[in-house]
Amino acid sequence: MKKTINIQINKSVLKELESYSEELNKTKESLIEEAIIAYFNKLDEELSDKRIHDIKFAKYPLFSLEDMIKNIGLEKC
């Protein structure tokens, strides 16, 4: 399901968007959606790198599987 939003965009960016839209025979809306999805993929990579960094430098505690099983009480099953 799609939902409508309103955004303000720089005139030069809009001009490029219109140019790509015409040349590729795609709607501006579809190009914007594709661009956002591509950017989210990039953000996912950045978040993964950040989380790996945080784990390497012990920003978050790590627990073994055995400790987790004990903590949630599964060893009694």
C-alpha cells in the first residue's frame, strides 16, 4: 500500500529528477522511491559496520548461548 507524502526539493535536484524521468521513461515518484530504497541499503551497511565496531570495542556486553539459556530459564526444559 502506498501513501502520499509532500517534500520540498532543491530546484537543481528537481531539474535532474525530471531529466532522468523523461530519458528513462519512468515517473519521478518511482525514481524517488528507488533512490530511497538504494539509500536505505547503504544505511544498512553503515549500521552493520557501526554495530561490528561497537561489539569489537565492547560497547555492548556479549553473552554466550549457554548464559542466555540460563538467563531465560530454558535449561530446565
